[in-house]
Amino acid sequence: MLSRVNLCLGAAAVAAAVTMSAGAFAATVDPIFDRFERSGLAAANTAMADFLGGVSVKGRETFEGYHAWDGHSGTTNPQSTGVGSFTSFGAAGSGGSVVGDPSKLQVRGDDMPWGRYSTSGLLDGHWLDSNDNLGVRWEISGLGKFDTLAFSVLDAADVGGKFSIKVGDTLYSSIAGATGKLANGNIHLVKIMLAEAVTSLTVELMHDRTNDGFGIGGATVGLAPVPLPPAALLLGTALLGLVGFGRRRAGTA
């Protein structure tokens, strides 16, 4: 089952944001959060593929290339991934799902019984776990210009916390958990289009309590094709008309 929340900035806010420099803002035109139950993983992956079908992908990270937690160690706070760097911030995790250093994020692949798992469909597939930290900071750079983000958030707000996302300077508060606990293993497919292309961006994913973690999978950064402005379309139509008219005249000469 899918539910959708569309969060749009007002027209005045978008107009103001577009006038700012690319490094100073990250206003979004139409962020979309599609929510699926755990049984809807295949549908969530299909929705992700459909969304990215018309986007030039600049980078994608499934965390499969990193050492997953094996009971003794694993990759923490992965840097220089295919889509940038990930670090924890805020208070360290304190819940029962915490492994290793509770102050750091953890790449995992153990199909946690309380709801976090890989979106890749692989038996031992990996994901990046918040390790119950209050926040995950995703810093995107080194990919050239981009204006599209897509990623999955797994198992948010299933204990009682409230989950929020901050894109640049714009905060979307209590996306999950505002109306109560969500189902164990829930999936949020997050799709964000920026008002204009940028070369760097900071995204923060946050819970408001340290015993309610979440996972991140399939993080993708891309650049959407630039549509022709209406004036250009009209000009093109006019030029085609003139070409056709010229051919008709040549045929009757």
C-alpha cells in the first residue's frame, strides 16, 4: 500500500529562492515522499526506477562495496561514496539496534528483525544505518551539476520518534511520526527536485529521539533534462510552419 505526501513551497518562496546563488540555497520545487509497507519493496523499487528513468544519473550508492557490520566491525560514517559523504550528528544512539560505536553511522547487511534491511533485494544486501543517532548529514559534491535526489528511508518513526528532512536551508518537519508510530519496516521513497542545478548540497535526515533509528538505501543524485521554454517551442513551431509553406510554394512554382 502506498501513501503520498506532496510538500510544495509557495510561489513567492520559490521565486525568491531562484534569485539566490546556487551555493546559498537548496529550495525544492516539489519534494515527494511515497510511503510503502515493507511488503511493498518491489513496488517502491519500481517507483524509484520510473522516477529516475528520465534523469541523467550522476551518482548512485547502494553501500554494497563497503564492509558491513559482522558482529565485530564494519564501515562507519562512509566517506567519498558514489554520492558524497555521510556522517552522524547530534546525540549518539541508545536503542537496542545500536552496534559498535553508537556515535557513528554503520553500514549493515544483517536484515535486522525490527525493520531495517537492504532495498537491493539481495539476501545479504547492505544499507546505511543511522545507528539510532539523532541525525545523518549527507554532503553531496564532486559530481558536477545536479538537481535531482532520490533515496529510500527505511523503518522511520516505528518506535515513536518524529522523522524530518532538511534540504539545504529548507526544513520539512515531522514527515513521519507526526500522527503516531508507523509500521515496522516501513519504506519512504524520497524524491526531491531542486529549483535549479547546484554543484554541492547538504541534506540532513533526523529523528527526535535516540532509540528510533532508520536506514538509507539506493541514494541517487541526478540531473533532469532542461525543458524548452514556451517561447522556444512557439518559435520551433513557427519555423516548421515556414519550412512547410516554403516547400508548398516551391512545388507550385
